[in-house]
Amino acid sequence: MREHGLPLYLSSELNMGLVDLQHKKRLGRSYAGLLALTEGLYSLGCISQEVYEKFKIKYSDPLVQKKAESLTKEQIEREKRLKDIETQFSNVIKQWNTMTEKSRQHYIKKAKKYETVISNAKLVLALANGENVSPKLMEKGEASQ
């Protein structure tokens, strides 16, 4: 919903000031203009401090934040991949005694890559080294920590 439109035609000096504000605060063009307007109206005593603070927060929201959201999506994807790999290691632990040597070598190599990130990778490596791993842990496919 649009509240009130206000087309502005800026002199080159004001336009350069607006561009500078965009750059310094990493804002889009509209938010930079609205932030400048909010600051000006407050300094002239035309709006209350409550209104000023509300819109200052709103119009100070940088464009760069959208990139941070996409990183969060990437992090979520990474977590999902790690969880899938953890499930694979759980299955490997359960099936260790029936696996072929080639399959074991594949998962040993993978476990070395993830041993500091996924606890079940340590169990796979322990099995590969001939260490005694509790049958309960092998059934569950989980490390108890």
C-alpha cells in the first residue's frame, strides 16, 4: 500500500549528497531519500522523537542485509548436507561388518574429511583402526558424548 507519493527533482549537489548517503549507509535510493527526509523533519522539529526513531530504524536497513539472508540459506543447506552425511555414517557403522573393503575405504576417506565436524566420522575411523566400539553404539550408529 502506498501512503503518499512525492516526486522530487534534485539539484546535482543534493543528488550527489543523496548518492553519498546511499554509499555510506549502504542504502537503496528510496531509503536514502526517506532517511534524509526523516532526519531533516526531526531536526526542524516537525516530527516527534517517537516517529523519528521508528522511521530512522526502518530507513537505515541496508541493502547488504539481503546478502546476509542468502548466506543464512547457504548455512542451512550446509547443515542439511552435514546431517545427511551423519546419517550415512550411522548406516556405515551399523553395516560395517558386512561391507566390502572397497566400501570401507571409501567411507574411511570420507570420515577423515569430516572427523572434526561429525561425531559419527570418529566412530567409523575407530572401526577402521580395529578399535573396540560398543555394540550398542554400532546398533545406534551414534557416538555418545
